[in-house]
Amino acid sequence: MKARDYKLVVDGKYNRRAIMQRAWAYMKQNKSFKWYSFANALKDAWTDASLKMDEYKAQISPVYTDYPKPVNNLRQALIDLNPTLRCYDSSWR
């Protein structure tokens, strides 16, 4: 595959020219496979572009990078997922 300087995502938008060039490069690379058509190559190129878009969004927004920390307590994790499972104090006070 030739080294191309086109980026799949530019300023938060898909670069269709780069996606088409990547699809053609995939076609040239996999022409020995009879089942590998241009539709398959285009699908693979769009998959690469969507992964690049996810990376771009993760770089721009801090929301995508701040994942919740895992909880060691299973009961607390279930309560965090579904607050209706919260147990209230059952004492006779």
C-alpha cells in the first residue's frame, strides 16, 4: 500500500477523498481474493474512518476520556447502575 498523506478525519468531518483512496488501496492489496469486492473494501475503509472519528472525539471532549473507576463492592456497583435497588435502613428507630 502506498504511503498517503491524507487524513481520514479533518476538523471533525470525514475526508471522503481519503476514504475512497484507502478503499482503492485495499482493492489493489487484496486483488488475489476473488470474494473481496470494492464494496468490501469501501466498507473496511469506512470502518477505519469511523474509528478515527472516535479517536478525534476522544481527543476533543474530556467526557469521552473520563471513565468511571471500577468499584470493588458489587452491591455498590449495582446501586450505581440502578438506584431503585438502594436498601434503606431497616432499623426500628
